[in-house]
Amino acid sequence: MQIVLALIYGAAIGALAHFTMPARDMRGSALAPMLGAVVGGAVWTILTWVGLGLDSPWLWLAALIVPAAVVYIAVAVLTRLRRARDERERERLRLA
């Protein structure tokens, strides 16, 4: 049942990333929170399968740190890719 906490933490980190990173208009508002929730849940699941228990601080730290790192990197990369794609599309349509 504690996996729900990892999902909530991941979604909250994703929402924070969405609102603190530039170019919010280049991505959907649910992208970062959903990515954070998925990564947080996946990390929690993998670490519990490996054998870490609820009393392990590594499980809790990983559920906070890994989603933050993944979300911030992924949002930055996706924003850069979106800008490049939009620019190519503008050139193709001769709008620029």
C-alpha cells in the first residue's frame, strides 16, 4: 500500500518540474506529473522486489531522488526536441 506514496511523491515532483522549468507551453501539463508517478512507482516496485523493506532509508530516498532526476532530464530533452521539431515544421510549411 505504501507504493501509493511513491506514486504521489513522483507526481508531486513532476508537477514541481513542470512549473519550475521554462517553456511550459511546449509540453502538456500532465506529462511531467505522469512521468514522475510512473518512475516513482517503478523504482519502488523494483527495489521492493530486490528485497528492500519499508524500514530501509534507501527505498524512500530512491523514491524521491530517481523520479526527480529522470523527470527533470526528460522534460528538458523533450522540450528541446519539441522546439527543434516545431522549427523544422515551420520551415517545411514556409511560415518562418
